[in-house]
Amino acid sequence: MRRPLVLYHLGCAYESLRANRSRTILTVLGITIGIASIIIILSLSTGAARIIKEQVSDLGGAVAVVRPGTTTDKPHIDSLTATLAGSQTASHLTEYDLEDIESIDGVTAAAPLMIIGGDVTAGKNTPEKVSIIATTPKLPDVTHLPLGEGQFLDEVTSDQTAVIGAQLAIDLFGTERVAGRTFHTHGQVFTVIGILKRQNKPINYNNIDFDHAAIISLESGKRFNQNIASIQQINIRANSHEQLPDIIKKIEDELTQNHFGEKDFTILAGDDLARPTNELFAAVGATLTVVAGISLVVGGIGVMNIMLVGVAERTREIGIRKALGASNSNIVWQFLLESLVMSLAGGMLGYGLGYLTAFAIARTFLPFNPVFSWEIVGAAFGTALTVGLVFGLYPAIRAARKDPIVALRNYH
Amino acid sequence: MKIVTTQPVIVLKGLKKRYGIGDAEQTVLDGINLKIHRGEFIAIMGPSGCGKTTLLNILGLLDHADEGEYLLDGRSVDTLSNSRRARIRSEQIGFVFQSFNLIPRLNVIDNVALPLTYKGVSKTKRLMEASKMLSTFHLSNREYYMPWQLSGGQSQRVAIARALVNNPSIILADEPTGNLDSRSSHVIMEELSDIHQRGNTIIMVTHNPNLTSYASRVITMLDGKIASDTLTPRGKKTNIPSKRRLDERRKRSKSSKTKRQKEDK
């Protein structure tokens, strides 16, 4: 058995890449950019998906959510075209359902979310992106909503009062200290009694950006909807994580009974809470990764191109090496390692560049950080390796197939 | 290892080689029968296109014959796979080319060590061997020169050192002095002659009739056939120096080296 020549070929590759420095750099740059864009997309989309998971575990995991409509396990790419689960189905969830849920043993708190359209106006300011949410005073028990000033809605102050998000306060009044000020919506006047602390979490399992929300009581909300509560979501908190599955079962039985035996709702808990959103991110991420993959293919073609040039330039060298005893596989490895060195160098540089860029983007525009994970490392180096292998193999085989006589004769 | 000197190192039987197809077909080698013994220094002469180089390429396993049989060290090599042929090239054959064919990116010592690389010798060992081989050609002070820094004569000496470094059974030289002036040619021929004296088998293709004086046997080719095959006075005199002598010399130097090492301890 002969000694493998990997180290020798690596030395050769290094020498020959160094000899043609500028074209090596350009080729590596092609791979670097491809890998970097994949890293950016993967790290940011995983980062986004992780947010909701963290919110759920912040609450001890004992949180469940009831939504109208049914969700099925869809393939990822479908969720791009599908609307977020149930958001276009008429809601069948009512106050009676809420009451029934609250009466179940083990449910610590339950709060409805009734999301109402329409503008909010104070003076001449009518900010965009506002969600008006009608709920009960129980909401802070279920969802983490720290107050910056004032108080949350309670049984006494529930009429014509509102708690608003920090950004909405600024958009409406130009300041966050707005307790006691009033705004209009749906022809009625509301007094601000509390301001939420800035959360900067536009992505959460409520699908509500609380920074831009005006929270009013369920009674007031019903008034805008001809006195019918149309609840998009009921948030439930159980007294312990362990009991959650039992409680969910009970809620399911109770609601199915209320809805004439039809299970036209979905109860989500744990990781499932994050699922609809995660699926969306995964789908967007997957699509973007494919696009980034195309740039990597272009980089790979660059590698192949340069390798073919290298093989043509070194035809004579190949002839000499074969005459001196190099086998075809020796020659294949010599050239393959050269392309692998280039693509792996591109992979490494791309990994670094990708994270730097992802961090820059996240810090500047996004409320979350990119994620470091071994899967992403693996993906980066796996693809780099594959690109080097796939696009280096053909030139290497071509080099090895050169007839030594022709190679030695033609290039005097 | 016992070397059987009576067995010819190369036997060719009815070797034929054709190039081209149809009307353009051309027979380059037309039934070559040849026996070459160990320790011979053969000069192959003949006009251009008579098939000398093709014969050399076939002997060096760079090319296939279309018909006939080629036995190298008593083994038929016609049916061997490409990788087996590469292995034989690396272990038994040394090439010397007209245009030196040093690899321009590698320095002198790396060029000389190249055949050992493909033989699987470790880096330190192959550099040591190469260095030793270069010193026999008085090129020790050129080890780290690049090929373009050498004169033609030096380049060819490096190439000969490279051909010899893996201790091959036969050395194939294709017009080794074709690109050199007469003085360098003389030096190179002296080197080859010296190698021959040390027991190596050399097959050399040349145009220059003056060089045949170094050979022990001269073969003239014409139109793909052997036209004449004569032993030179030198060939009659030296009477095939056996390779055993070289091996014995090596053994001696090795044992003296180990003795020296023991003394050092």
C-alpha cells in the first residue's frame, strides 16, 4: 500500500494557488459571497424563528392558545401562499367559550384577544400600523406586558379607557408620558390610563406588535362590532407545565361541545405556538437560500473555469508527472485538492463575512440577533465542500485523462 | 535480492504500431523484434519519422503497441491497467527528455525528488535521496535553484539525476543532447557513460552519429523496422557489466555507514 499523497498534493495546491494569486483570490471571492449570503439568510431566519420559542419558555411553557379554524401540517412552501392559521376564517370563539375555559380546573388565567380594525386619532395624528385589541383585565396574567406608566385595564376602569404601546404613544402624542390624554376611534373618545413598556418584539405568538397596540376592554370592543364579541385568540395559562396536556384535553372537550360537536378551533401549546410563524420564516428562509444557492453555483462555475485554465496551462507538467510515475488518480487528486482548497477557503471566509453582515443587519434593522449553530456551520462547510468537489472533479478528470505523449510533445 | 543477469530486461516480439485511420493510416513500427540485456547502453539511430521516439514511448509504457508482445523483466505489460503501468513507470523506468522537462514551479531538489513522491517515499527521505543523487552530479550547490536559473547542461544533469533517483531498471533518453551545445553534450554523455559503467541499462535515441561511440550497441531504424543492430567495440570490451556490482557497492557503503553510526553512538 502506498503512502497517500494528500499532504504532498496540498503543498502543490498551495504553491500553485500562490503562484496565481490574483486569480485565486477572485475565484475564492465568488465562493465567499455565495457562502456568506447563505449564512446571512440561515442565521437570520433561524434567529427570527427562535424568538417565539424563547417567549414561550419565558412563560414557563405553561401557556396555550386557542385559535379559530383548523391547522394542518403543511409542507413549508405552502405557508408562503396560505394565510396565517385561521386568520381568514370567521371566528366562532365567543365570550361563553372564554367563560367555560376559565372555569376549568387548573386554568390560572385566560384572556381573549379581539383584534379590531380602524384608525386611532389624536389631534391631527393618525398613525399607521395600529392594532386595536379588545381584551379582559386578565391579559397581563397570561402574556408578559410590563407597564411603563399608569395601570392596566381593570374591572372598575374598563369603560372608555385604553392602555397603549410606547411607540403608539409617541406616534399619537409625541411623548411616552401620556397618561390621561385622549384619542378617538370609531367615533368614541378613549382616555389613556397606562402605557406599555417598549418591547421591541413585533414577532410573537399573539401576532400583535404591542408597541403599536391600543388595548381596550372587551366591552368597548364589542360596541364597535354590534355588541358581538369576535375573538381571534384566547390565551390560557395553566398552573403548571405538567398539567397542560390534561387541561388542553378538557378545553377541547368543552369547546367541541359548545360548537355542536364540530372541532372548528385549534389549541396550540409549547413549540406548536411558534409553528405557524416558524413555518413562514422557514419558507421564506428556504426560498432565499435557494436564491443564494444560485450565487454559489455561479461561484462554483468560476472554480471550474479557473481549474480548466490551470489544467490547460499545466498540460506539460501533467505529462512530465505521468512519465515520472504519477497514476491517473494522483493527477485527479492533485487538481481536486486545489479546487477543494479554494472552495473551503471561500467557505471559511464566507462564514466569517456572513456572520459579520448578519450582525450588522440585525443590529441596524431587526429586533433579534442572528443564531450561531452547528447546523449552520455544517451547512456552510458542507456546501463549500460539495461545490469544490462537484466543480473540481471534471477539470481534475480531464487533467488525468491527458495522454502523456501528446502532453509532452505539444508544449515545447 | 538476486538479479538474474541472463534474462533480458526487455523483450519485444513483432511489435507494431499504427497511427491514423483509413487512408491516412501509417505504420510507425512494423514488426520490431528486440532483446535488451541488463547493463547495455543502446543508441537508437535513424532518420526522422522512422519510429525511434514511438519505440521509446512504448518501452517507457507511455504508449501502447497495437500488435506484438512486450516483456519487461520477463512480465508481459500489454494487458496491465493504467495504474499498474504508472507504478512500473515510477519503479522501473527513468526518463530523460530532449527539452529537460523540469517542472518550472518546483526547485531543483523537488524536481529530483518527484519520482520518489509517486513511489510513496516520505518527504524527509525523498529529499535526502534527491540530495544524495544531486551530489553525485556535482549539483549540491544548486539544490534550491529554480529550473530557469540553470544552464542547459545543468538542467539536463538535474533531469538525469531525477531519472536515476528511484533506481530504475532502464533509463530512456530521447535525444538528451538535442538542445545542448557540443561542450554540454560532451558532459552529459560522459555522465550517461558513467551511469552505464555503474551498471545501469540505458536506451538512448539520437540523431548524432558521434554519440554512438559512448554506446555499447547501436541500433539503426528505418521505416519502422530495425535496419542494423551492431555491438560497438566498447560493447564487446565491457561485456555487460552486471547490476550486481552496483548493488554490492551500495551494500558496502550502507554497511560502512551503519558502522559509522555505531561508532558515533
